[in-house]
Amino acid sequence: MSFRSLLSIASLTAFVTIMAIGYVVLPEPLRTSVTLSALALFGGAVSFLILSPLFVYPPSGNADAGHVASIGTKGAILAVTLGASILTLLLAVTGYDRIAWGMIVATVGGFIVANLAFAKVPEFVDQAAERTSSASERSLWQTQVKLLIAEVNDAELAKNLSVLYEKLQYSASGQSGSADKINSEIGDSINSLRHLLTVGDCDPNAVHSEIRRVSSLIDQREATLGMARSKA
């Protein structure tokens, strides 16, 4: 049996146990609809608390930056809900029925609203992480090509490298998974270009051929990213 299934069973068992103990302990005059509702609210909050270890489990997708960032928010929502449920139960037991009903509605509504409000936060964090990763990758390529421009003595070669640098500078930001293979090929080709330029007797034809290959890969990357955006 999986860990998720075990926690689900433990959560359900805790809820039933709390309801049973509360029903037995509470004297018959206190077994009102508001008290039992407050008890159910408390049991539900405890059940969610038992399920909280699942918050640290990564999502099914590749990106998990947003999931990790949301753990604190989910924990805060759960803590507030648990505290509010305890206060609601105390109010119901001590006879403040109207206030207790108000707390039940406010707690349940607040829990739903908070989860809906923060539902898209992990996605936004993942998108920001992807843009940052893509920008860092392009910055690395630009830095590598800029260093190569400073090292070459041939004017034509320096000009071609400058054109390549400008092409990289204005290339688009990517999305995770959309152009990973091409990104890897671009990085490998730039490394090959650097190797060709640093050997003692470099072949100009091979160097120009590698520059054209990098330029072609950038064009392929732009086309791939354009198709990914059009499908989004």
C-alpha cells in the first residue's frame, strides 16, 4: 500500500474517531446541530493536518519550484483553519451558537477562497523559474561567444562571431521542455567552436561551418518556441 493511501486511511480514521469521541463525551443537551457541525469542522481540520506530509511530495510534472514555494502557504492556511476550528468548537460548547455558526461559515469559506486564490501561484512560480533558467542559458552562450570575439584576430571571423552574438542577444526566452534538445545542441556547438578556436592550427573552414551550425540551431530554436507559443 502506498504512503498516500496510508495517510488517507489515517486521515479518515482520525475524522471518524474525533466525531465518535465528541458524540460520546458531549452531554445530550450539547449535541446540537451547531456543536456537531463545529466538531465535524475540527475533525476535518485534523484530517488535513494528517495529510500535510503530502505537501512535500513533488507534482507529477517535471517542474517543482512552484510546488516547493507553495508549501509554506498551504501550511499557513492549514494552521489558520485548525485554529479557527478549535475556537469554533469552544464557542459552540459554551453556548455561543450564532457566533459559532458564523465561524463555521467563515472558516469553510476562508479555506476554499484561500486555496482558490493561491491555486495558480505554483504555476506562476514555475513559469518564472523557466524564464530565469532560459535567460541564464542564453546569457552563458552570449558570454562564451563574446569571449571568443575578443580572442580572434581574423576580422572576418570576428564579424561573423559578432553577428552570432547579436542573434543570441535577441533570441526568445524558452519554456521548459519546448526546446531543451536544441538548447543542448547549441551549447555543445558553442563548446565545439571554442575548441576549434583554441587549438594551435585551427581550420577556418571548420570554424565558419560551426558558426553556421550554431546560427542554424538558433533559427530552429526560434521556430520551435514560436510553435509552442501558438499552441499555448
